[in-house]
Amino acid sequence: MFNLYAIIIALFTVSGLAVAIWSGIKITQSRKTTQWPQTEGVIDKSSLDANGIPDIVFSYQLNGKTYHGRVDTPGASDVTPEISKRFLDQYSAEDNVLVFYDPDKVEHAILNPGPRSDDWFIFVAGLGAMLLGGGFLLTGI
């Protein structure tokens, strides 16, 4: 007969492993952005959209061509007035910024290279769920 608790804990463990792998891949990909070439850019727009989410647009030039990008900001469910203010203070219109661009696709650029802190948090949470679940399975709880 199947032990329902063991099945639930096994699913929890496998889910933790999947989250850790997914986040680990994302962290690895993000680390590559620290090696991208850099150029000077400027903040073209820094305002809040209708939902109170920061809308920050920057531009940069390469080989005589102008490119535009958006700053990656939290989504509607994650943004607070404090976070919005912090983004608008950090990226004011007309500010000069350092732009990191993908050498293989120069139209893809970011202002903050490397993994974000929430990427690491998700990785650690997934790893913790996997270890906790595995520990429960091994001890027979």
C-alpha cells in the first residue's frame, strides 16, 4: 500500500530540486552578463506607469546606431511605493549610465549585470526544500 505522506514529501523534494536547478541555470546565465562589453548610455524616461510600476527606458549607441532598453523592475505584485521610489531615485531622466550589452545581440542590454539577490534566495529555498524533504524521506518521518 502507498504511503500518502511519503508521496507528498517526495513531490516536495523533487519540486525543491527542480526549483534549485532552474534557479541555478538562471544564476549561471546571469553571471555571463558581467563579462559583456560596456558602453555609456543615458536614461531617457523615468516615471511610474498607471499601476505604479517604475517605467525606466535607457538608450545607448554602438557603431553609429541608437538602441533602447528597459530596466528590469519588479512586477505589479512585488512593487511597493518604497521600491518604486528607490528605482526612480536610482535612475533619473537624463542621468548617464553604464550599459552592458550582449556582444552577440547588441540590441539586448542591461544596466545591472550578474545574478540578482532574489535569484540566490530562490536557489537556496529550492535547495533547502530538497534537503528537508530528502531528510524526512530518509528518516521515515
